[in-house]
Amino acid sequence: MTDRMSTTLPRAADCDDLVTAWIVRRRGPLFALVWMPVLLLAPIVSSITAGRPDVTIAYLVIAAWYAVTVIVPYRDVPTWVGEVCVAVLTGMVVAQFLISHSGQGFLYPLLAIAAATAIRLRAALAFVMALSISGTVAEGVDSLSLGSALLFGFASVMAGASTFLIRYLVDVVVELRATRRRLAGVAVTEERQRFSRDLHDLLGHTLSVIVVKAEAIRRFAKTDADAVVEHARGIEDVGRTALADVRQAVAGYRELRLEAELASALEVLEDAGVSAEATSPLPGLSLELDQLFAWVVREATTNVIRHSRASRCTIQITRDAAGATLRVTDNGRGAVAAEVGSGLRGLQERAARLGGELRVDSDARGFSIEIRVPREGSDR
């Protein structure tokens, strides 16, 4: 029975529950629009019951303009357009209050929500507070009731401030996720660059010495057998030293473990905003196959992060009587990922050493890497 371990965005550690994740992925005016029927239902019904069609029409006009005001910021328009809409809406609310002397307890919180949605962040909260204070004073003067004035101010502040905070936090979460994706790609690139630099530093001088000694052997091949032997011995010594240095430099790469790579892949994919799922490592795999599968997971994860632009990735490990199979699939741009040649060629060579076969599929639905190793190469 295969145990499954999976991870999907969002993570609890990011204080990102399902509702917040849904809001972040579908950024729009929904939160502001939800409050429109809640706040306008009572005054509209009251005006209809009181036989005030003019007031009812005013409420409907305000509702329509409010919808325009909170939708505009999520369209490709300059910020000042939304701010002008807020200014017009403010004039409508004030005019309605002066004409009918009713509904302000519902209209001012609605106006605060619109202001927190449409005005640029650095000024939105200040406008909400100024609006709430002025409205509180007006309500107190009109009703001559401290309780009504304070309740009015509290409702306006809470409506505007909560909308402002949600907007701010959603923007922060979006920026953080974009930063994670960039950092994940940068980390992969930096690690590969480090590896290239290490190999260059280790092998540059060594290979130069080997070339020089090989040229000397060619020169002395027919005239000085002792010199040939000496230079050949030097090449052998330099080669052994270089091999030991390279082994030490790439020890971290050679000693991969499938379990650790799966855990790392899930974390990196999650940080990059990719919903990831993986089966647990199978028991009884040979050390060579465990390392091979670990390399496949690492390379496939790199391709998903850097090339595919996928939103979902699945890692499946299965075994039957014929052998063991690892399959990594994503729903990204398969045609682009398929162009990444050097990494896949390296995996193909590693698979061939165990008698395995690497298969790559790419189409409009995504990209997949499948590696299958026969039973004799997969068991300890």
C-alpha cells in the first residue's frame, strides 16, 4: 500500500488559509461588491415603504456608481480614475444626506469601503479616517446623540480599515509569492554556477598540466623512453589528484537521496507557487536507483520552476514485477521544457548505466518525464 504525502498552496505556516488563497488567486472587487446589497438593502426598503421614490432612485444611482468605483481599480486604467470615481461617489453620498437626512449610517461605511478599494494605498487609510470623523460629527449634530455618532464612526472606520488591510495583505502575499518564484529560480542558477566555478577552479590548472605532459610524451616518444615514462607517471599522479578533488567537490551532488530530494522538491515547488503531490519513496530500492530517481526529481523540479510555468506537478513512484518507474508530470508549457537538452541527456545516460530507459512526453497539456529501470537494476 503506497502512502501519499502531498502539499498544496497555501501553507498554514504562511498564515494563508483557503479563503485568503482564493482571494489572492482571484484578485478583484468581489469583497467590496458583497457589502453593497448588505448595506443598501435596509435604506432602499425603508424608502420604498415610506413612499419616497426620489430617495429610492438616489440609492440605486449611488449603488450603480459604487459598483463602478470598486471595479475600476481592477481594470487597466490609471489610478486617478478610481480616485475621481471616489470623489464623485462622496459628492453623491453627501448630497443624499443633505436632501433626505437618512441612510447615512449605511452609506458612509459603503463610501469608506469604496475609498479603501480605489484610492492609492498611501492615501486610502487617511481618507477613510477623515471620512469617518467628518461623518461622525455630522451624525452627532443631526441626531444630537453621542451613541449614534460613535456607532456611526465605528462602523465607518471598521468598514474602511478592514477593506484597506485586506487589500494591503493581498498585495503583500502576491509580491511574496512572486519573490519566492524568483528566488527559487535564482537559487538553482546560483548553485549551478557555483558548481561550474568549482569545476573550473579544480580542473583548469590540472588539465593544462596534463596537456603539457602529453605534448612532452609525444616529443620524447622516439628519443627518450625514460622521459616518456616519467611524464606518463606525472599524468597518472595529476589525474589521481584531480579525481580526488572532483569527488570531494561534487560529494553533495553524488550523495543524493530520493527521500530528501522529494521533500526538497515539494518545498521548492510550493514556494514557487506550484501545487505539488508526490508518493513516498519505495522501500527496497538499490542505492544506485535511489540516487538515479533523486537526480530525476531534482532535474524535473528545476525544469518546472525555470521553464514550464506550471501550476501543478505530480511525482509518482511505482514498482511491479518488471521493475521500478518514476514519473514526473506538470501542466506547464511542455514544448518549452522539452527544449532543455543537457539535463535530460544527463539523466538518459544515468538511466542507461542501470539498464533503464528515459521517456519524455510533451504536448499542449503539459510535460512529463518517465524513467523505468528493470528489476535487476532496481533491487538491493
